[in-house]
Amino acid sequence: SSSAGLIQSLVSRHCRPCERFSCRARLLVCTDMAAVRSTVVGNSHLEAVGVVQFEFWNGATFQMYSEEDQHVLQEALEAYPRPSEVSLAGGMYVIKGFDGVEHGKAVQMNTSTNFERIVRLKPPYKLGAHLPAHLPDGAFHFVFEDEQGEWQPYSQRLQYELSQSARCSPPPAQVFFVARGHSYWLVGLDRLSNGGGELAQKNLKTSKTRRVAMWSGEAPAAAAHRAAYSRSGAASSSSLASASSLASSVPAPITAPRLLGSGPRAASSETSQKKKSSAPQASLVVPFVPGGPAAALAAYWWKNKGSETRE
């Protein structure tokens, strides 16, 4: 009866009078499906949610779920109301706190060992018409307060990860990250959507907290790297330009092309070749003379040596 009443109200609200009978007939056929996944409400909710990607922490980095698990989790995200727990792999795993997955509240539990892993939506994501966090204009970076009360910037890797999370809609209430072998939560991004609140870093093991701030501009390491890259590019361009101008101002000597590996040994061989070319060269052409090899050798000697005797 509750399903029939829901169908009647939906048809009266969304269908034109000329279409209400056919719409009511189609929806009544889908009454069993509506109990699992609302046909109309689910579809309208799907347009508001959008398609996202789910990840779990594998101990070193966030890993994407399989395509089959993504489909199951996406359907659970579209359900209205959203379930607080979702089973995967035939009940081998259970996602607990699924109704707060966009705020970093979901964990995957192994039903055999009770071991838990953190589950998140891959940032940046956008769910519905939620307001994003109030962020500085242009570039920004995150800093934390150390033991001496000095503000220190996070690493470049963490700057990218935290900035991606800050651009989510809605901004998560807590963001998991690892720095120098320690696990932390970054809390307070959700309070920045209304322009207020403070950020903090919380150690998962000791529960110790530190203040975190978001500053405008690039992180010092990124700015220094960009400046060094610009200087190196300018220096290489100027050196290439000076070398090319110097090469164009000096006339190139007219020399024969040198072979690969040319050096002192090749130069000495060239000198010996010149000496050999200046000396008279004996003809190696042996004329055909009747009488056999002996007569041919005699004719060769007479042609090359006998001419010197005559002179």
C-alpha cells in the first residue's frame, strides 16, 4: 500500500493528465523493483550524485576497487536512503560507515579477521549541489605548526593530495594521509565551505593534534623549483646564443673533411701520404710480352729502371 501511495503521488506530481494512466501502469509493473531501488526517486538521485570512483588504502597508497565492486558501490551510493553498510565479494568484506563515505568516515572490514582499511571517494569529486570549500584565489598551499611554533609547509606530494581534497564538493570532514611513516587525519575542510573554522592535523596513533593553515601562493619548494628551472632555461638559452654568435663571427678554415676518430695518428698518416704522393711512383702495369713470365719481368725492369740508366 505504501508503494502504491508513493506511485500515485509521483504520477500526480510529475506526469501530465494525458499521460497519467500510462505512467501509472508502467510504474505498477515496476513495484517490485521500486522496493529495491526506487525507479523515479533513484533516477533523480542519480543525476544529483554523479559517477564517482571508490578507493581503499592498501597500506602504501589508495587503490581502486575492481569494476564489479565499483558497480555495487555506485548503486549503493545512488540508493535513497543510502545504506550505512555495503557487502562486497559475497560477504567477505563489509563497508561500514558508507553513509559518510564522502566525509572520510567509511572503512572496509574483513569479516574473517576484522581488519579494517580506510575507504574514500577519489578526489576531486562533486556530489549533488553541495557548496565547495572557501579557498583562496589562485594558488594556495598547506602549512602545519611544528613544536617551536613555526609554520612548516608539507611536501610537494602532500600539497597536491590535500589540494585535490580541498576542491571536493562537499569538502570532506576528514582526509587521510601519511607523512614520514605516520598516519594522520586532516580535519576541518568541511567547515571552510561557510568561510569559517580552523584546520588541524591529528595523529591516528597518539591522537596528538597540530594546527594547520592554508596560505595563498605556491609552496616555497614549488616556487624555488620553478625559479631554478627558469634560471637554468635562461642560462642555457644565453649560452647557446653566445656560442652561435661566436661561431658565426669566426670564419671557418677551408679544410678537407675529417673522418671519425681523427687525431695525431691520423695527421701523421696524412703527412706520410703526402710524402708518398710527391715521390715518383713506379707503374704497376705489366705489359703482355710474348715469351712467358721471364720476358714480362725483363720488360717491366727495362721500362722502370732502364729508363733511368739511359738518362
